[in-house]
Amino acid sequence: MERFLFKNTLTYQLLLTLQKYLTVFISTLGNIVIMMGMVLKRIIKFDIDIKELIYQCYRFGVSSLPITLSIVGMSSVIVATQVAGEMIKQGGGNYVGMFVAILLVREEAVIMSGFAIIYMIGSSLASEIATMKVTDQIDAIKVLKVDPIRYLFAPRILSGIIMMPLLTIIATLFGILGGAVASNLASGLSYRAFFDSVWFGLFVRDMYISIFKAAVFGFVIALISCTCGYYADGGAKGVGDATTKAVVWSFIAIVFLDMIFAIAFFF
């Protein structure tokens, strides 16, 4: 009787919900680690379908470039518009370009590019793989003796490693240019003063860290998206759940990794 009453309490329901979410978290994390091991094995051996890799690089880079440039460019314009006038009033006009460049290179360009990639590519990868899984297309590939890791997952994940740094570099340059224009229009800061400040405050080490961080983000986003799609089940609802899980996990992962990079390199 006491056990029956306890099961109807709010405390029991909260513990049950916590156990459910903890089980899902551990199983998902385990699936991601297992998939990472299998994919890295193919990448190290370069046992990858080259045609599929080229297509995925085009898809990862070119198709996501407009939204990436839009997000990073607008963020840079917003920051420069609000900061330039105040810094000039305080006698810091010669540091506006340095501030915008450091913000873009260290954080904004790579993290905003990551968010854009999650929206454009991560969700697409997850829904595509999940649809193939629930419609038994992946099982059909296995029956035809085609390795799904080699054909489906490794090209997509390697394309993330290759294209994400290139996207970040282009987005950074676009953001700096946008910041220069916004600073000039908002406060009258000359382009020469802005770009002189950029070269004064930007270091090669910052660029290397940004490129390395972008490669890690691209790898993680593609890995999580493909893994969540691969373990989908339950028909159309399973595809939606897998896509949502991929987006949420990717956001959490890159924010957590960004914190680790900040502590490791700038603390």
C-alpha cells in the first residue's frame, strides 16, 4: 500500500522522468562515441567514397554560405554600430577595428557560423539519414554489401571538417568588412584607421585557434547529426524527433566546446 502511494507522488514522477532523460542522454552519448570511432577509422585510412565526399563538401560549403555570411555580417554590423561611436567619444577610436576583429576571429565568426550550419546542414543531415533508416534504405544498402559508414557517414563528417574552416575564414573577412562600413557610417571612423587597428590587434595565433575550432565544430555537428539520424525509429515521428535531437545536441556541444577552447587558450 505504501509503495502504491509513493508511486503516485510528485517526487516519484520527477525521479522517473529524471531516470528517463538520463538513460536517453547516456545512450545517445554512447552512440555518438561509437559512431565517432567507426568514422575516424575510415577517415584515417581514407576509405571514403570520393564522389560522395565532393558532393557533401559542395553541400556543406556552398549551399550554407549565404546564410552564414548573412548572420556573421549582420552581427558584425550590429556590434560595430553600437561600439564605434562610444569608443570614439572615450578617445578609443583607434581600437574599434581591433575590437571587432578580435571578437570575430576568436568567437563570433566561428560560433555564428556553427549556428548557421546547424540550422542549414545539421538538421538536413539528420532528417535525411533518419528517413533512410525508417524506410529501411540503410538496411538495403547493407544487403547490397555496401558499407554505410564508408558511403554515408564518413563523407558527410569529413566534409564538415574540411568546409567549416573555409566558411569561417570567409565569414570573418566579410564580418570585418561589414564592421568597417558600419563604423564609418555610424561614427565617421575612416577605413584606414579601422584596418590599421585590425592589423595592430590581430595575431596569427588567434587565426590558427579559430581555424582549429571551426574544424572541430564541423566534425562535431556532422557527427551528432548523422548519429541521431542513424538511430531514429518510429516512422515520421521518429524522423522529427531525430532532427530535433540533432539540433539540440549540436547547439549544446559547440557551446560546451567553445567554453573549453576559451579556458584552454585564453584563460
